[in-house]
Amino acid sequence: MGPLRTGLTAAATALLAATSAAAQDACAALRPGWSGDAPASVFDETLALMMTPLSLALLVASAAAIRFRHQWGALIVTLAWSFWISALVLLPPDAARLAAAEQGCIGSPTLFIALVAAICTGMIVYTTGRQARPTDTET
């Protein structure tokens, strides 16, 4: 049992070292500014997801829909946000993202999803036309 146990221990150690190196490479590729001191927080992940080019483009489109009070524009932007969130949540992550999450440089996107939901709700409510009440019109 001695040589077998030694061989298994050496193989497990080599596998862990290779996995750790792959995780380090994943974090270096996905989150270059991550220091490794602590796991990524919800705020870090929200900031990282908001700074993606697609999120920035959708923020600009949201601001334009709000600025011009365009109902159909707000609806289209809300659908685009929902497709982006669905892609983040429903598509299976690749190996690099799994390794980065295991290492701790990718956090939970919960706050990002809540923030986007608030933006979309605000857009829809703000761009919805105000119905005239019977007391508002003078007869």
C-alpha cells in the first residue's frame, strides 16, 4: 500500500497545482486588476459587469430613452437588458469563468441584476404617458 499511496498523493498534488495555476490564469484573464487578497464582493462584480461595453451601450440607450421620454425606445432597451441578464444567468459558464469563480475573483451578479431591474422599471414608469384625470380638465 505504501508505493500506491505515495503515487496517488503525488498525482493529487500535481492535479491541485495544475488546477490552481489554471485558476490563476483565469483570474488574470477575466479580472486583471484583482489583487487576490479577498474574494470579489457583490459590489466588485456589479462594477465589473456595468463596465462591459454592452452594459455601457445599454446605459447610454437607457439615458436616451429617458431623455426623450420615448415609450417604445424604453421597451426596446428593457428587452435588450433582459436578454443581457438572461445571457449572464442562463448560459452555462465556460471553463475559465468556472475556474475564476472557484478562485474567488468573480462574485455574485445579484446586485447587478437588481440594479438593472430598477433601471428598467424606472424607465417604463417614467416614459409611460400620464392619463388625464377628470379633475385635471377644466370644463
